[in-house]
Amino acid sequence: MKFTEGAFKNWGYELAEKEFGEKVFTWAEYDRIKDDKGLDAANQAQYDAEAAGKIIVKDAIADIFLQQILTRPAEFDVVATMNLNGDYISDAPAAQVGGIGIAPGANINYDTGHAIFEATHGTAPKYAGQDKVNPSSVILSGVLMLEHLGWTEAATLITKSME
């Protein structure tokens, strides 16, 4: 069995830094400053980042995080977690906005970047042909795929068409 928590955590930090650039301050950045310049410099950098309104990216224990995302969802733009916790963490907030039938899904290999994008709901065959099922989960999963491929203009057009 390959233990990958450290590599996965690093991937999450790298993704946040890539996607949000100068708007974020990650614990990886904190550790780099601490290693290079010492603890006081790292604490000052974190203080400065908070004062500048940067997003602070950090680790959280799953049960506490689940409580936080349910009570303060607007505080979270990116969540990177392992599969089992990810199932719980993604289904609970989705239920608050209409259920998993509208939530997109992505499984991204943090080593290779290979990805699978899918609806988060089941097949619901009893509704086939009845025009009762919301296709948002599949459509938004396609949006995630387009963004992953770097096709942001196409992703934006699809997202705007759903508003």
C-alpha cells in the first residue's frame, strides 16, 4: 500500500497556489519561510497575509471541517480530501442546496493529473423518459472537465447558460 497523505497534501497546496496565486497563503508557504528565515519570519508572513486579506490555506480534521463547511460554506473555495471523507464532505453541502443530483464530481490523480469527471448521483432508472431528472450534475461535471483542460471560455459559456 502506498501512503500518500503527504503527497496529496502537497498537491492540494500546489493547486491552491496555482489557481489563486498571490491571493493565498498556504501552510506549505509558511513552512518554506520557517525553514529559510525562521519561525518569527513565518509568523510575520502569516500575519501579513491575513492583514492583506489573503486566503489562508490550512489543514483540518475531517469531522471539524464537516461542521465548518455546513455552518460557514462561503469560507471554502477549494477542498482537497481523500475519497472516503470526500464522499461525506461533498454530499452534505450538496444536500443543503438541493441534493447530490445537482453537484458535479471530479476524481483527479494528484501525481499524473489524469482525471475522471462524473455526476455524483446514481442512475435513477425509474425516472427514465419522464423528464423529471435535473441534468445539472452531468453538465457541471463537464464544466469541471473543461476547466481542468484549460478551456475556461467554454466552461464559462456553459455555466452562464445555466444561470
